Amino acid sequence: MKELKISIIYHSDSDDKNTGKMAQCIGEGCAMKGIAVSVMSLDSYDKEFMCDSQAIIIGSPNWDGTCCWQIKRFLDTELKGNVDGKLGAAFISQNEAGGGGSFALMSIIAAGLIHGMLIYSGGISLGRPFTHLGAISTKAPLDNDRERCLKLGQNIAEKVLELFGK
């Protein structure tokens, strides 16, 4: 059987690297299920690993209710032809609760759908903490935000095993 892989690709442009901390937490959640995970900054992501992955989780800081321009460029140029049929998910870091993170998640989700990804988060069906559209964290992921990131990683890994582990 082919080794199952999950790519976590993110951009973080703040000094405290909130989005990167979220990516690490999500990666921990994925790894709990025994799947190979690569957490990659957009500046140094491994395209070959991404193309070999069954799932790609993309993260960005919230910029006025959308993803940052660096992730937008990645979505527009790197997904085309490389992600059809793969599981996709998203996460957003923001400075304030209620700061438009759900809209920012939707910008990543929309791009994934356009390029043929199967978008998943687990929503409320898998219990607390709820992941709704994906994970949103304010500042560095602590307490419930950290738990939500771990949960998103576990949810995606479980779905990869269900869909691709046969």
C-alpha cells in the first residue's frame, strides 16, 4: 500500500508566527493517526511531497476577511492540475475574535473546490471542539484554539485513512 501523506502549507508574516504555530498543532493532530505529515512554510514548501499527498491543509493570516496575498498567489498558481481529488482543509489566524476569519477560510475553501479538492473539516459532527469551516485562532493557539487545531488535524487524518487507506 502507498504511504499516506498530508501536506500542511502556510504563510505567516507576523513576528510571533501565529499561523506557523497553528500549522504545527494541526500537524501534531495528523501525526497522532500515524500518517506522514510535512508542515511547510510557503517560502520553502516541497511541491513533490504536496503532489504525493492525499490531503493538503492550507493556512493563512486573515487579511481583511480574506487570505493573505502570498497564499492567494499559491492558490492561483500551484493548485491547478495538482490537487484534483485530494482532501482539502483550511485554517486562519487572526488578531481579534470575530475578525472575519470565516470569510478568510472561505477564500481558501473556494480555491480548493475550483481546483477539484474534496473539502472537509469534520464540522460539528465529530464533537467538540467544533471545527465548523476549519480552524480559526486568535494570537498563538492556546487552550481551546490549540485543541481545535489538534482536532482539525485528527479529523483530516481520519478522513484520509477512510478515503485513501484501503
